[in-house]
Amino acid sequence: MFWKITSELLNGFTISIFLFTFTLLFSLPLGLLMCFCTMSKVKPLSIFMKFIVLILRGTPLMLQIFVIFYVPGLLFDFQWPMINTGWEWFDSSFSSRFIAALVAFSVNYAAYFSEIYRGGIQSIPQGQYEAAEVLGMNKRQIFFKVILLQVIKRIIPPMSNEVITLIKDTSLANVIAVTELMFVANLKLKTGLIWPIFYAGLFYFIFNGIVTIILSKVEKKLSYFKV
Amino acid sequence: MAFLEVRNIEKSFGKVEVLKDVSFDLELGEVLSIIGSSGNGKTTLLRCLNYLETIDGGAVSINGEIILDEEYGDRKNPKNKKISINRKHYGLVFQQFNLFPQYTALKNIMLPLELREKERKKKGLNYLDNKQIEEESLELLKKVGLEEKKDNYPCELSGGQQQRVAIARAMVLKPDILCFDEPTSALDPELTGEVLKVIKELKDEFKITMIIVTHEMEFARNISDKVLHLSKGKVASFGTPSEVFDNPANDDTKQFIASYERMKNE
């Protein structure tokens, strides 16, 4: 019984990790793009992006998941695509839910990341830009050769916070029946079994521990210089 | 025709006039010190020359060729594109050093050269390879006496050492004129000496043309061929050190020198 439930929870956990990994993969670059839009000198673009970020940060993620999954179908007759992966635990009818959740998570986290990026970029002293400029560097070179690594160093602590929150937030995907870890544990709860939900908590906790160690390693790696 | 001719520079920040009709000449190999109390436009003048601020009027030429006028910096003007070319006439040393913290002392010096040589390679011009770039940078680091610190990061260096690396870095692209913006103002008093010594050596050994904004009066008097006193954004005095320090004709300069002498004697 214990092993059977463990394996069911592990299936759910795999979905959680998938959601977590792909969300990071998409939201990290998307956030940078949004950050550049927010900081753009083109006023309409900047105002538009600020408004989008305001909405994404100002409404519950759960609501955003609902909206992204249901509203395109209701308004435009658009269905999130079904992908046939051939994996037993990832059937094609499920994939549309997963993709909708992934889109919601990516966009929502990109909004948070974009603000972290912005803070990081704006915290770099003007003198760094000026020094690079008088040494003949162009905008691209200044950003990639001088500014970027300093920004990365500065934003790792707030980023770590968001990443750790994301692991736990994946459980919100259960509102559109994505069979992630909490969804599975919740099914057990409904059959009268209480302990699997605490057991599931342990999964999150251990995974978070691993991620925390990795992030602090990265932080240490960048400790050779001060900004 | 002088090597560097600065003519009638005007600059305002909003309604505040910072520079009014600033003109001076400088010959090749000469050292100019710009002195004056804080808030009188010294740093702004240097920043204007280095294209870090736009000017509202006037012009600057090197060897008779105009390299700055009020049309530079206007984004729509094609002259704006020439800034990156004209900038190469100057090297600038900042008050706050502004070394790149993620690179070693040597790499700080190499980086601008690496990027420039990469561009040259792309354009099919002859270029320095990495080994030559490193040799040249190391040579500069030797000139400022920090060869043994080449692998240290800026956070491992003292303020004086950081500023010396910054001086080497400002010279790596071989500018015609080396500019210093209060190079010792951010340093502890006991560290200013080593930086001033390096600047003196650059003048004596390499005859580099320099413009130095400074509060170090003794140093300005000793090193300069010309001294310019800026007061309320105007050129109050311009001449040799003895003309400006010993027999100033201008009342503002007289007052400024007198208050400095008083401070020194106290």
C-alpha cells in the first residue's frame, strides 16, 4: 500500500517537476524581454508592458490559470493543442491542460522576473556604463561584457526566492486537473487517507532543499568579485 | 592653430547655466590642470569633452578638425554617429575608478583592446592577436607599477591601486589626450601620493597630453604647463602655473588662491 501510493505520488511529482523546469526555461528569457519593454524609451511599449505586469502580479495565479485554460475556448473556439508523446502518464487529452498551465505559469513568473531584472539592471552604477562608453564599447558590448554578470550576481538572491516559491506554486495547476503531486495527494484525501498529503509535502521539501543547495553554489561561484 | 582648441563652450542643465563661454588652447604634450571650487563646472567641462554630456554651444577641434559642436549628441543628426570615432581622441580616468569588478586588473585593461581588435578583424584590417593584446596590456600595467597584481580582482586592490589600473586602462586605446576627473578625490589621503606619482611619470616619460581636474593645488602647480581656473562656469584665469598661482589678475582667482593658501597654513 505504501509503495503503491509512493509510486502514484512520484508520477504526480514528475509532472510537477516538468511544470517547474519548463516554466523556468520559458519565463527566464521572457522576463528579460518584458524587462527590456518596461525599460524601453518607446513610451507606448513601456506603458503597455507595465500594465501587463501590473495585471499579472496583481491577480491570483489560480485565476490566471483558469482564464488561460478556459477563456480562449469560450471566446475564440481555440483549444490548447493535444500532443501525443506516447508516454503513459502524459496522454494527449492531458497535454492540453498541462500546456495551458505551463503558459499561465511562464507568463506569470516572467512578470515577477522582469521586475527583478529591472531592479538588478538599475542598481548597476552609472559609472560602469560611462567607463565602458568612453572605452569605445557599443550598447550591446556594454550590456553583455560589462553589465550582465554584475546583474546576475545581484539578482540571484531574489531569484532564488521566486524559484523556491515556484516549486510550491506548481500545486496550483490542480485547479484545471493537471495531475501533479498535490492533485494525486488530494485524490487520496478524498478516499479517506490523510497521510499521503503530508508525504507529498515531504517531496516538495526535499526537492526545495536540493534546489536551495544548487542556488547557493551558484551564489558562491560568483563571490570572487564584489559589485 | 593649437593642437586642441576649445571654443565658447556653453552648457545648461535646465535653467542653470553651468558653463559660460569656456575657451582654451592646449598644445601637444602639454598638461592642463582645471582648478576651482566644487560646483563651478570643472567636471561638467571634462564630461562635455568626453561626450558624456551634450553641449548647447561652442566647438572643440583637434588639429583643426571639429570633433565636437552642439550638433553632436542630437540623436537625429548624422554627426552623432561620429561620436564613437571622435571619442578615441580621449581617455578618461574617473573619480570613482569604475573598474569592471568581474574582471582581473589585467583583463580590465585588455577588454577594450580585445573588443576593438575584434572589430578590426571583422573589417579585414590588420589586428593584434590575443598574445599581443596581453603583452601590450601587461606593459601598461608595468608602467603604473602593478604588474604583480595582474590577476587580482578590483575588490582585492586598494583605492590607489584601483585608480592606477584605471589609468592604465584609459591609455590602452592610445588616446591623444588623457583626461582625469578628480583622480584622487575618492582616495584616503595616504593613497593620493602613489596616484599623483604615476601621473607625473606619464608626463615625464611619455609626454602624454593631459587634462586634469583636481583639488590638489601643489600637484597642479608642479605638473601643469597650463592652469585654468573655472569660477561660476566661466574661465576666470588661464595661463602658466606661475601666472595663475602667483600673480592672478582675476579677482575670483585671487580669492580662490588666497583661501587655499589660508587653508594650507592652518
